[in-house]
Amino acid sequence: MTAKEIKRVLLEELGNLAPESDTGAVDPDADLREARDLDAMDFLNLMIAIHKRLGVEVAEADYAELRSLRGAIAYLQMKLAAA
């Protein structure tokens, strides 16, 4: 799966969690939780959605690596390539 495809999935799922936010304006290096005003439950729901859509299990210890859009894409590419 390409970085562009992963980004599309992430933005779709962010849009599902926060439909009022403009996912097209996501700074790739910004903290997603702060930028999109996601609480801990929203972030957990994002991790669940990623698992459902991509089949990637994200360990809680790795959540920090998915803090930004750029970090999430890199992490998910690595996990998908290893699968």
C-alpha cells in the first residue's frame, strides 16, 4: 500500500471521528490529537478504525509514533510491509 493510499484512509477515518474538521488542511507534522481536538477515546477509536481498514494491530506502546500524519503513514507503511 502506498503512502498516498494510507494517507487517504487516515484522513477518511479522521473525518469520520471529527466530521466538522477540515481534513484537507491537516499539517503532516502536527499532533493529530491537538490539531483535530481528539480526546483519548477518539484516538483509540482511530486506532480501531485503522485496524479494521488496514488489518494493522497498533500496540499501545506505539501510539506515540502515530501522533502526526507523517509519523502514522511511516509507521503503517512499515507494518504493512512487514506483514
